[in-house]
Amino acid sequence: MKNQCIISTSILSSNFKNLHSEIKDIEICGTDEIHIDVMDGEFVENLSFGLPIIKTVRSSTRLPLEAHMMVNHPIKYIKSFADAGIDIFTFHIESKSPIMKTIELIKKQNLKVGIAINPDSSISLLQKYIDYIDRIIFMSVYPGKGGQKYIQSTEDKMIEFLSLNKNKNILLGVDGGIKSETIRGAYNAGARLFISGTGILDNELGYYGAIDQLRRATLN
């Protein structure tokens, strides 16, 4: 995992009039995953995608789909989202569902398990679960809104986490404000999964140029 760089495109700011063609274009241009933000209007203020959108995205691509569940009770959605074609089910450590039971139910659906953690939450919340999950998503913005500024102190949290878990084989991701000027710091801190929405979809370089620019920025 040392030199890995996984680019995941968040479709929160996609053009939903042409969602199918946009997903195909993102895939052709080299993204590794599609990231789907699901909001319930309670855990965060906004509402977002439900099952119809997920089914549309699934029918449009063979890429791995990650559902990022910004909801109070993620455990309620596991079965229906698995049936809709999700590959990775990521829920927040701050949610109200029992964490270990949620992990177990995700695994029963043969999905990969991710846990997301908010900028203000302590990494100590993660420790008892890291042997049971596949990835941790460090939020580098406050969840619920796109286009926020990258919180650089997220890098310190990842460095601290890795110092406490040197022998653990777990994928670290960063979500929020990922652009060519921020990705290198996150990479150096240990992230290998980079979730970007506006940094790809609203980039003047186009999708291919934006994704290529992100990859190159991790090498400089």
C-alpha cells in the first residue's frame, strides 16, 4: 500500500440531468472509485441521494461504489444499499447505530467496511474497531456540504493514528477539499485514498486532466 494512490470521485456536485453519461466520462478519465454521499437531514443538515440514484450509478459503471453514510442510523440501510449494488459501506463513528453490530451486518452482506471520522472527533474512538474494518475516512471538512476548505490538521490526526497502529494493514482515506495543492500533504501523512468532488467535476482541466493532476501531485 506504500505507493498506492486511489482516486475516488464524489458525485455530490454532478450534473444529474446527464448522470449516466457523466459517470461514464469519469470512469473513462481514470477514476478508481465512485463516492456517493448519503445524507438524512439529521446527522447533517442536508438531504441527498437515495436508492434510485444509487441504482442509476450502479447501472452506469463497473467501478467500486462507496456509500458514505452521513446518517444517524446507518444500520437501517445496509441491506437495501447492498441490494442496490454498493461495494463499500462507510458510516460515521459518531452515528447512533451500535458500531460493532453495524460492522457485523455490513460484513454479512459481503461489503467492505469503512468508518468515517469527523474533524473534531478523537482518533481514540477508532481503536477498538480497526481490526474489523477495511478503511478509515478522515474528514478534512465538516460533513454535509461540498466545496469547503481543506482542514490541514487532518494530516496530524492521520500521522498520530499511524504511529499508534504501525503494524495494521488498513486503508486511510481523506474526504474534503482534496485538490492538487492539498493532496500531497495528505499523501505524506499516510492517506492512500483521496475523495474529491469539485476538485474533479468543476476543474477547468476537465475530468482527465484533474484526475491526472491529482495523481501527479502525490509524486512531486
